[in-house]
Amino acid sequence: MKGFLRLPLALFIFHALTLAESGPGNSNLFREYIGAEFKNVGFSDVPINSGVEFHYILSFAIDYTTSSSPSPTDGKFNVFWDTGNLSPDRVAAIKGEHSNVRVALSLGGDTVGDGDEPANFDPSSPETWISNAVSSLTKIIQEYNLDGIDIDYEHFKTDSDTFAHCIGQLISTLKKNGVVSFASIAPYDDDDIQSHYMALWKSYGHLIDYVNFQFYAYDEGTTVAQFLRYFDEQSSNYGGGKVLPSFTTDGNGGLAADGGFFTACSRLKSEGKLYGIFVWCADDSKELGFKYEKQSQSLLAISH
């Protein structure tokens, strides 16, 4: 009897360790950025599969003025996305029509407005920035009835610890106040970017629900094998986090949607590591008929 009991116990321990090492597990989460390119794309243009959890991410809210010569406003955020097609009424309509839809906003991005002005993270003092950011973003989030926040700053005029403190306290306060229910970050493989986001992850990773890693920022022509290696590297950098694979529909960078991306995702799914998929961006997908959005959601919806 002792020998009989010992084998199942060993198998149980092995199975438990395997589950622990495999991370959070597969998910049916699909996320898509929308509104930055002003290509007359609305929420209702994008096909929505009822079998996924669907997140639109409005791009972008930036702490800059909306004037012809934008300048920093020290945490006082303004809306820079396509408000004509992506208004509060449109948010309410798409959420009312689809119970599986949530809508978030993203902070920062690359540049401001039509010019080449970088959307810098540039606080005069951490506490001033945090106070202004909490106030201004709470107003926008409540006006639009949004559910979450995404952090996509790509230019910094401060050190990584200050960034981590400001963004961490912002997310913490918005969650504590019930203003948002989820938060994500959107880093990519660049030394300056990674130093800031990994500092944030080290101190506040427990508050960050998803890592929208920009795998499309790797070189164009990335292979499936390279992509899977990159995925493992970033999963290690953001240990314990839900790192989402991604592609871009503008045809530039990374592992292309028609070049093996879904093969890579199927491999991740078989290993219990497909925590979702995100796409940059709906604005560029319209002329493709959103075919890759459909394919992504179909993959995610099948017995995740």
C-alpha cells in the first residue's frame, strides 16, 4: 500500500510544480488600440467575437496642451484620440451592445499631435504630477465611462525610480478609488524603455494586470523561433506577469500576422502561456477588413 500511495503523491507534486511554472495560463483576452491615426474608424467597425473578453484601448491621453504647439502640462491630461468617432456616447453604445466589451485609455504614446514633439514624461515634482494626473484622469475616465488604464510612455525626462513612483502611485490611487478595474503597461525592447518599465514592475507589478509588450518593435521579418525566444525573455523580465503577444497591421516590424504569428500563438497556447493577444491598431486594420482581428479572436475563443 505504501508503494501504491507514493506514486500518485509524486505525480501530484510534479503536476503542481508544472502548473506553478507555467504561469497564469491561457486566456481569451483580445485587446486593440484605437483612435491614434484618425482614419475614421469607430468601435462598431471592428468585429467582436462573443467568445472573447474584448478591450478597446483609446490612444492617447497625454499631459500636454492641445494647442498648435503642444507643451507639457505636468500631469494635467487631455484627450488626443479621435473624439468624433470615439466619443462618450459611442463608448456607452458599444458597451451596451456587447457585454464582453471593456474600454481603457492609454497614456503617452510616441508623439503629440501632428508634429514630431515627443510625448515626454516630464514631471516638475513627483507629488505635483501624481495629484494632477489623478484628478485629470479621473475626470476623463468618468466622462467616458472607461474601465482601465494603459501606460505607453516612450520618452522620459526623469529617472526610472521617479517614473516608477509616479505611475505606480497613479495606478494604485485609481484602483483604490474604484476609478479603474485593470491596468496594463506597453514596453518594448529598448534599454531606456526597459529600465523605466522594469523599475515600475519591480515596485508595482502586483497592480499591473497585463503587459502589452510591443513585439512588433523587433526587426521586421522576425521568425517564429525568434518570436518565441523573445516571448520567453520578456516573460522572465516581467516575471509572474501576463505578457501578451502582439502584431501590428501597418505592415512594419516584428513577426507578421501572415508570417507565422498565429503559429507562434498556437505554440504558446499549447504550453498554457497564451494570456491574450493585442493589436496595433484598429485605425490601420480597416483597409484589411479586420481579417487578423477575426483570426485572433477565433483562436482565443476556442476552449481557452
